[in-house]
Amino acid sequence: MKELIKYYGEDVTTIVYPFDEKSMEKVAPWKCGTYELGIKENDEFKVLYVGRAGDGSGERGLRDRLEEHLWEKQSGKKFVEITYFSVNCCNDVLEAFNEECKGYHKFKEWMGTAIYNKIHPARPTGTDYPCPVEGCEELD
């Protein structure tokens, strides 16, 4: 079941889904886009990881990537406390990269060391896209 809740630290709402196999079925497998993994705390979505997947060609789309993370959680390797996720479908790999970068910077600022992302998102293979966040010096 999806639910609308507030982003942690921001006065906007987003649709989040329980981080489970049944919810993954609702995500188009080939879609290009970004996703956020997190927990619900005081009726707010607290983002702990930002990622992207897919290039729109059917290679490792959003559902594939989310299922990998769910397997990591179920096997106890990573993401064990994650209980919710949200997705943002994008038109192309550049849009997905830009959205992932913006999310990384935003949640890193809010969450500090609590966020799972320890390094800046990598550029899509074969590109030299700059980070869209002004003043970013982490990429290069």
C-alpha cells in the first residue's frame, strides 16, 4: 500500500511504498529514474540512501536495482533498517543523474554521516556530465 507522507526536514509530500517484494511489482522494470530508501519517523520519510538506475533501454531499470537492494536487506548485508522507498521516473539518463546528484547533496546536508551514500554519484558510463549542484567539487 502506498502512502503520502512528508519528506524529512521539508514541507512537501511524496508517495512512499513499503520496502518489500509486493511493492516492487508496481515499479516498471525497465524505467530509468532515481529512488530513495529510508525509514518513516514521526510520519515523515527520512531518506538514508539515494540512487539511480536504468537508461531507458531495458538494461537494469528501477525495479532491478530496488530488488538488488531488497536482497541485500533480506540477507543482512546492507540496508537492514530500510522500511520504505520512493521512485522518480526520468526521461533519460542525464535527468536521472541530475536528480540523483541533487538528492545526494540535499540529504547529505540534512543527514550528515547517517546517509548511506559516502561518495558523490558517479557519472553515467561514457559521459562527462557535470554535477548540477552549484559549487560541487566532489565530482572529478
